[in-house]
Amino acid sequence: MPRRTSPRSLALAVPSLIAIAALTACAGGQSAAPSAGSAGAGSADPDAVITIGSENEPTSLDQIFGGSSGVTEAFTGNVYEGLFRITDDAEVEPLLAATTDVSEDGLDYTFTLQDAEFHSGDPVTAQDVKYSLDRFISEQSIAARKRQLSVIESVTAVDDSTVAVRLKSPSISFTYNLGYVWIVNDTAGDLTAAEDGSGPYTLTDYRKGDSISLEPFDGYWGDAPANGGVVYQYYADPTALDNALLTGAVDLVTGQSTPDALPQFSDENSFTIIEGTSTTKNLLAFNDRVAPFDNVSVRKAIYSAIDREKLLDSIWDGRGELVGSMVPPSEPWYIDLVDENPYDPELAESLLAEAGYADGFSFTIDTPDSGVQSTVAEFLKSELAKVGITVDIRIITDDEWYQKVYTEHDFQATLQTHVNDRDINFYANPDFYWGYDNADVQTWLAEAEAAASTDEQTELVKKANQKIAEDAASAWLYLEPQLRISTAEITGVPQNGLNSLFYVSGIEKVAS
């Protein structure tokens, strides 16, 4: 059997305002990723370039223009840094913010910056932080956490190393959300195909549709990487990705999307299978703005027509787990809602009749042809046909999905995996691509963010969690397992799959 690391629960840290005020520079820059795997005898080669295989190519190199989870995987914490860093265990650590002071009312944050520089050689200043935060919440931004960070009222550069941020209302998750915001050079210009971050790596080569190459930044303010650079090699076909690992063309894969391929990596002398905790939800997202999906009974009928356990078993062969809402078990506001919309074809038919669709209806699923989504789409088509619903499947590219579905909302239903942690907040945004609009949910989640304690926050988010499940705001199919595979020479691979964060500076390779 291959060596396996044990799954770990993510202990999500939502710092209280008092705890936030105590954050200091003790993190000391980029800390090493949790180590997974064991390279046995031999010493690590600090000059080794690690080749990383991934199906998760960015659609843009600029996070405010989307970029998909691929840009988070490649750039966050590697090329760009935030004021804070989210660890592999979902803890909040100070990064570019050396110290943080918070007012008693929780509205005013004052950050003192680390002495750091951008890859261009310019110093990281308070003006750069102001520019980055203003840019992130600007009208042109479509960044995933823009809505949460729109709580910012103003950002002021007090002096070169001091930033003052005023909030419109208290935000208990403010520093957590800042962990995903890149601090960029205010003179960098267009970042869609270039970069100017302060992270431990610089971008040396970008070949769209093929690869991204990073090398260590000699002027990095924190700990130097344990390797000589990384190359992300992108594969549209999971079989080609697996073959690249088998033949040594890549040293590791960031995610295994074809569980049937796992037996190929069963030789523990050659490979390490790394199992961690995932936040990746696979869901059938309805456009809740349009008929018939503006009808709760129709959404619940579709949900109850799908044998999700059979789907999960057929796709992941016992790995992963069912979820009944957007909240995975690793988050503090998790409730077991799997049976809120049970598999029950007779119930599905009854709900359809109640909604005026006793004879069924037709709709189209737009889905990217990535991972297992085309297989999932065919399964759903077969399941829904049993209750009189006809499904047409339209395969689109990731770029088309971002334009057609995410930006223009021109769809009926779509399949998508959502990797973000704490992304129940998307259901508080009626302008998000699925268009769910419930005043109670919006109120509860707003009150949760302004809560004075984590206990109060948790209870309010649980209420929202329960409601979106009752409304079948989407059909949450399952939580994917987190599976990474490396060659036996590789250690230091991040274990968990938190929002596609993938810190590479701690990855090492034994010298041959």
C-alpha cells in the first residue's frame, strides 16, 4: 500500500476582536507548509525545481478579474502576499501586517507593515495597501470575496508603514478575509499576464494553456523557499496528468480527479498518496431568477430525484461525503442537513405536480468539461429522466463559463465545484451568479458578520445554513475528497484543500 497521511479536521479560527488585536509579527514571514510524505534516506536538494501537475489553470493572472481557483493555487502566498495568511489548518497568521490594533467598537484597524519589497524592487508601502484594498472592492472587481470586504468604508495611508482602515460596521471575519487579498504594487499596471508581488517567488514564464514558472525571489523578506523554484504544468485531460506523474514528467499533482486511477500509484516506494480535508463542494447550481427554478418546489423536486449516494460511490468509490448545504463538516456552523432533501423519486414527482409540472419539463445544464463534471452531468440526466425531466447537456470551456454563467447569468443550471471556505456568504448576495434572494438569509449573515462573539456568529450562520437547505437554493451533490499524489522523493506538500490554497515554499525534493 502507498504511504498515506491521515486526514485532519480543519479547526477554523474566527478570531475575536480582542484576539485580533494581539496579532504581532511572530509569524516571521512565510512558514513552511505541513509536511506530507516521507522521502526516506537522502538530503533535500535546495536547488531542485519542483514540477507540479494541475488541471486547475488560471483563467487570468489577476484575482480581481476572477482568475478561477487556479490563480489562488499558483499565486496566493507564493507570488503575492496579503496582510494576513490563512494556514493549511485555517488559522489566521499575520504576514505583511507586522502589528494590528483594533478599536473597542471594532470599526478601526491600524496595521503596521513589515519591511518588505516587491519583485520590481519597490518597497511595500501603506499606499500600496490602500491601492490594493480599494482595487479589490472597486466596481471593476469580480473577486469572490469582494462583497464581504465591501464593509470597508475607507483606507488611509497614515505614513509609509502605517495603514488605517475604517469599517462601515464590525466584521468578525475581517482579518480572515484579508488573508485572500493580494497586496500589489500601485504602479504595476496590467496584471492579467504579469505580476509584481512581494511573495517568495517571482513569475519567470507564463504560457497560457501550458505552464507557469516561478523562481525564488532573492529579496524576499521572510524565510527562503526550500526548493529552487516550481513549474505548474497544466493538463486538460486527467489521464494525461496521471501519465505525467507515472512517467516522471511531474513530481506531484495538486488534486486527483479520477479516483479509478489511484491503483496505479499503489507502490509505496514510488508514490505517496496524501489525503486531507476538503472544502470543495460539487453542486448543481440553479439560476434561481428564472422559471422554473424560481419555484422552491421545483428545486426540491430535482434534489430529491438524485441518488447522491449512488453518484458519490460511482465517482469516488467510497471517498468524499454527502453534504446537504454549502457548509462542510470542517466549519463551526455545520449542521447535518443531508436528509433535508432526501432521495425520494415519489416525493420528487409529487413536488413537481404541486408546482404545476406534473408532465415534467426540459432544461439545459451548462458545465465545464473539467474533472468529472461531464460524467456527473450524464448521471443527473439519467436520474431526472426517471421523474419526467429532460436534461440537455452543454459542454463549455472554463472561460465560457466565467463569461456566460458567472458574469452574464445567461444559464438555467450549471455544474460547478466551489472550493472556497466559508462561502455560505455567497447566498447572501442576490447578484451572485445563482441569484438566490432571501431577506432572512441576508439579515442573518449580515448580523453574523457584525456579531460580538464567535458563539453568536455561529448560531446566526446555522440559521442561514438551515434556510438555504430548506429552500434547496442549490443542489449540493457531495463534498469531494482531498487527494494529492507525489513521487516518493517529495516532502512538504500541503495536506488540506482549503480554498485551493497551495503554498509551495516548503516542498522539498531529495537529491538524486
